[in-house]
Amino acid sequence: MSRLDPSLIRHLAIFQSLDDDALRAILAEASPRRVPKGTAMFEHGAEAHEFFLVLDGRLKVVKITPDGEQVLIRFVIPGEVCGMAVAIGKNTYPATALAATESLALAWPSAQWPKLCEKAPALAANAMQAFGQRLQEAHSRIAELSTEEVQRRVAHALLRLAGQAGTKVENGVLIDFPVTRQDLAEMTGTTLHTVSRIMSVWEASGLIEGGRQRLLLCDPHKLLVAAEGRASGD
Amino acid sequence: MSRLDPSLIRHLAIFQSLDDDALRAILAEASPRRVPKGTAMFEHGAEAHEFFLVLDGRLKVVKITPDGEQVLIRFVIPGEVCGMAVAIGKNTYPATALAATESLALAWPSAQWPKLCEKAPALAANAMQAFGQRLQEAHSRIAELSTEEVQRRVAHALLRLAGQAGTKVENGVLIDFPVTRQDLAEMTGTTLHTVSRIMSVWEASGLIEGGRQRLLLCDPHKLLVAAEGRASGD
């Protein structure tokens, strides 16, 4: 009998079409996990004993290159699974997940994955859709890194973040968790210096408003237009 | 009753653990498709009426950017599925698949995907593993594009191709389908000119042997070492 209530996960897209019995069966094997800001939920290369569903907070998935450079693969938002090494036939985590802000997740033993999929066949289909969306996103980033100037890449990274995790507010779209300029540099294959220069120009022209814990896109459409232009390209 | 025999697909990794009855059920809805060299099996933006399993040949999956630049996402080799828009919840193809050499595929109506997964639950799990591997590969390319000099990116693209689709032969690893220098440029975010310069150096030093229809990596280890060096970086 699970101590966790279906209301914890019922609203999440990945569990759509599952009834409460299926949700209870899924939760029976789960344990909650608090991840303090700045700490790792799992680390690249470690044995993938568990997989996770994020309930609250934000995590950064990063890869460290052989040369020690950090690349930011994506942010994980509530409702998303991560650390799914088992689902893709791997025994170790292919990346590191760091809490960008204090986060709460559910953890399942990796060995439970096939059983969970049997109990709730929609889970596998939903997980596959999530993988597919990430794959499309990754291909878009490959195309951007391959063909776009840095200014456009930064704009596209901001617009993608806004689309995934932004909230519409009166004066724009709010990304209400810490996205640093270093994060943006690691997402777009450029330097902190270059991102800072670009963001300063956009701040001065009222396209964005920065802050330590939040980022406001005041006019996403103008940001896209500005990015498509090549005036201050690099 | 299917006219296609299970022996057509029994050996493929994606169907491992399926018995002949399951394979027959899967084949019952399939139709064979010949794709002449240079033609498209499906096109970006078109309605995704079908998904495909490649039986023979090689296809290039490409994206065209809004500026009209072509980016090569990956090569599809026999045993791989593609055009799986339906599995990731999309109605249109997110990319174009072009036959790099004459290819043979099986096509299924997209609407059959959920039914096929019911008939053969291992199919969904195997497809998910395939997606996961592509995702890992895409993340590696993002890291390479973000942090590596062009010479290393070209070497990594060649080594990845060799790992996916190469054959060990007496004098190295053979990639026995046409991979043009333009393809390599589109895979690594650089120009034809730069790829040609790099490949000429490697040919002159005996690391690779080129040809119109084939590419031989004479010494993959030395190629990696050469790529890790920065002597002729760009």
C-alpha cells in the first residue's frame, strides 16, 4: 500500500489517461527525494540505480566534456522524468542533474521500470513522446549550432526556455528560476563574455529584464526579430 | 494473412525477443517501399501518414533551416525505424529522409503504431531504446558543436559513422556508402572548404582513404589522436 497520494502526480501530462488505481500502483514503489540547490540528483557515469520524476523546482542536466568543459543539455521542469538510463538500455547515467533551485522528485528503482510499464502501458507511450520531443529539441539545437550566429542562438535558447517553462505575465513571459549568463553560454556554445554583451544590449533596449532569480522576456516577438537581424552578430 | 515472411525482420535488434507470431502480426500491415537514390522517403512538414523500417540501403535525415541551409541530422541504416512522428505525438514529419543509396524499407500506416505496440509490447520498449540512443548521440553532437574545434568535430563524426555503420576490414574500418564532404560539413557545422582541407591532410598522412562510394578509416585510433591534437585546428 502506498503512502503517496495519486493527487501528487495525477495532473502531470506523462500520466494523462491513467486512472487512480494505475497511479497508486506506480506510486507504491516510489520514494520522495529532496534535492538542495546546487547539489546533484544523479551524476554522469554513476550506476543508474534509480530514475526520477520532478515534482517541484528546476534541475540542469549537464555533460562534462573530456576537456572539462560543461555543456548545459537542458532544464528539467516539474512533470518531467529524468535519469531514465534504464529505459534506453544503459547502466550508468549519461549526464549529471544539478538542482538550479531546491527541487523535489520521486525516485523509483530502475529495476521497476519494465514492471511500471506493464502496470501502466500509457506510461511507456508517454515517456516515448517525451523522448521524442527532447530529440526534436536536440536536433533544433544542432541545426542552430551548425548554422546560426551566436546572437540568434542565444535568442532561440531564451525563447525555447520561455516555451518550456515560462509563465505569461502582464509585461511579457517570465522565466522564474535562476538562468545565469554562464548557463546561456553553456547552452549556446559561446563564452560568458559574449552572452553578457548580447544580454546587455537587449536589456538596454528593453527586450529583456534580468535578475538573479528570474528573467523576463518583455517582448518575445521583438526578441526573435532582433535575433533574426544581423546587426550585432558575432 | 501477411505476404511478408518473418525472416525479413527477425534478425533486427528492434524485434529481438519477438516470436514469429508477433512478427507476422507486425508484418500483416506493412508494405514494402523502394526508395531510389537521391529521392525522399518522406519530407519535412508533410503529413506523417506512415512510419518506416529500413531493410537495406542508407538514408540521410536532414533538416532545412528557415534560411535554407541543410543540416544532416543522421544516417539511417538497415534495422532502424524512421519517420516515427506518430510515436512522438506529431502529425507531420519533423525532417526529410533522402536515400543516399538505393534503399528498401517497410512502411506502416501511422495509425497502426498503437496497435503494433499492443501486439508486440517489446516493440515500444525497443523503439524507446532506439530513441534514447539517438538522444545521447544528439547530446554528444551538441557538446561537440559547443566546445570542439572543427577538426575534432569532423573526426568524431567519422568515428561515430564508423561505429554505427562501419565494417571491420583487414586494413581498417570501412564505411561502404557515399558520405560526401558536403555531408560531413552539414554534420559538423562547417563549410565544404574546411572539411576538404582537413580530409586532404588526413588522406596525405594515410589516416583515411576516400572514394565516391566508400570511405576507409585506416587507423581509427590515430584519427582520434590526431583529432585531439590542435595542430591544424580551425
